[in-house]
Amino acid sequence: METGMLGEFDDPEAMLHAIRELKRRGYRRVEAFTPYPVKGLDEALDLPRSNLNRMVLPFAILGVVGGYFVQWFCNAFHYPLNVGGRPLNSAPAFIPITFEMGVLSTSIFGVLIGFYLTRLPRLYLPLFDAPGFERVTLDRFLVGLDDTEPSFSSAQAERDLLALGARRVVVARRREEP
């Protein structure tokens, strides 16, 4: 959501009730902005489970295989040293670095894929200019209705938000270009 209508609520229960009722009334592009995680918000917004773990798994496997391969190449193939009669390809000795390479590659690619999926960093959104939006990091709960929805009507959205107990309703628009 970049532009649309924002309804401001004082507590999370009122916000959750408003989201459920807006969904029941046919609004599909509903978003919530809260100062802390609210239990039940994912279900109210019908958010699917993240696929990030499935997307990162190949990079984790690649990190594990790559870490083991580098150790094998250095110790058993390229520069073999027989110290104390141990085997050159000693898998138990390779476990710590193999594990750490798996964790490192998973975390790096997890952050990069997470940025891509959330379209970050975005330094500006029209929502940021909406009056009162800065309070969402302190003590306000906002419900946003996207104005790109085909059946969106500003007047109807404002009436619905006020009827559901919104303290106030503001419009988020793009800046006017000079």
C-alpha cells in the first residue's frame, strides 16, 4: 500500500475488530501498522506463511557443501600433510567449519532475500506524509485501505472506518510535483 485511506485506532482489539469487519464488507487490500506485534493480526489480515525458509534452503546446502569442499581441497588434495597418522579426509575435523559455513550462507542470503521480498530499502512512501503516521511507532494502531482496489470509494471507506470506531481518518496521497 502506497496511497489510500488510514483509520487511526487507540487499541489493538478495536483495530482487529475493524480489520475483520472490513474484510467481511469486501475490502481486499487491507493493511495494519502497529507499534508492536499484535496477536491475531496475521489471521485477521489472511497473511500466508512466509516462504523464506524454502528459498534459503538451497543456499544453506550450497554453503555446507562449499565449506566441506574447500577443507577437503586444502587438506586432502592440494596440500596433504599426514600428521599423527590421521586420514587426510577427516570428516569429524571438518564438522565445525562446515556447520559455520552453512549458518553464514543461510544468514547472508536470508537477509538479502528478505530485503528483496519486502522491497527494502524504500526511503519514501506517501504514507509517511499522512498526518499522524509518526504516532504508529509510539501508541497508535492504523488500518490502511489501498486506493488501487477496483471497488475503492473514498467516501465509503471513510464512512466505514468511522463507523467501526476509528478516532480519525486521513488520506495518504502522493506529493504534488512542481
